[in-house]
Amino acid sequence: MKLALSLATTLSCIGAASAFVPLNSKSPSSSCSQLNAEKEMSKSLPFLARPKLLDGTLAGDVGFDPFNLAGDDKEWLMSMREAEIKHSRLAMLAVVGWPLAELFDKPIADSLGIPSALTSKGASPSILNGGLEKIDVAYWVAVAALAGIVELENAKMVEEKKAKYIPGDCNFDPLGLFPSDKQDQMAMMTKEIKHGRIAMMAILGFAIQEALYRSPVIEQTPLFFKPLF
């Protein structure tokens, strides 16, 4: 009788205690995985947490944003990517055109009997180098008109494609180089943004080098621009 009474008392205590146990309690392993997900580290800066919106879905995204320029708004992030890809394309054109102008502008100008657009030291005209006053107004008008056409076409693509719009799409692919496969598209966009980032650093380097040393970049690094023999 006493044994039965003790057993009943024990069971009632266990039942009462179970009422205070959370119904949705998580295992230690699930809690640990959630904590790791929240503190996922950046691939490019492993000592910093990955920025919230940089989850690898954008081409070239490796979580590099130490100053949090991407912010917490998806729309702002996409506008930043739009600006990055456009500046990248301009930089890739400029980084090729800058040394080519220093190599060939004067010979071509001399053969045509017109003044060279280079500075007195043979450098490309720029804000830091000077010489922009030599550039004909018609050139700036043509550049502005071309930029306007590109921006209008870009706005058209945004309106037409809506959610399927890819940042930087200006409806310009005359050779049909952009692949149709999603994986190949991501690979090509990654290559473009990486080359663009290098080009932006390179053109900044050209401008600073020539401003500091007052000589054309082709003379500072002749290995890249002139024959070895």
C-alpha cells in the first residue's frame, strides 16, 4: 500500500514538473547552427561578419563591405550595383584608351596636320594633368549624347523586364555574347565586375602616377607599352 502511494506521489510530481518545460525547446545542435548562421563570416574578410544583404546572389559578391555602404535596403543595394557596373565599364574603356592616346595621338595628329590633344609632356589630358581645354566642344556634346542614349535604353529595360531586370542591362549585345544559361550568365557577369574593379583601380593609378611624376604612364612602365627590342 505504501509502495503504491509513493509511486503515485512520484508520478504526480513528474507530471507537475513537466508543465514548466517549454514545449518548443530546441536541441543544443540546432541552437548552435542558428547562432552560426547569424554570425556567418565574410569570405573576403573572415574576421568580420558577413553584411546582411551580401549573401552571394550578386555576381562578384564575396561579402566585402567593411564600411557597410550596401546598407540594409535591397533597393539601395541594387542602385549601388547599377552604379558599380556602369563605372566599371567606363573604367575598362578608359584604362585602354589612356595609354593608347599617349602612344598614338601625336603620330596620328602629325600625319593629319592637326595639333595633338596631349599635354606638353605627352600625357593624356585629365583634370590633374590639365589639357582638357584642348578637347573640342563637339567631342563633349557627342559623349553627352551617347551617355543619354545609353541611359534611356537602360531605363527602358528596367521598365520592360521589371523583376527580371539585371543591373547594367542596356540592351546592348550586338554579338550575342551574353549566354542564355543562368550559370553561364553568372560566370560572365562575375568576370565583368572583377575586370571592372581592377580597371577602376588601374585608371585611378594612372591619374595619380602622372600627377605625381609629371610624365606619361607609358614612360613610367615602358615594359607594358613599348617593344622590348
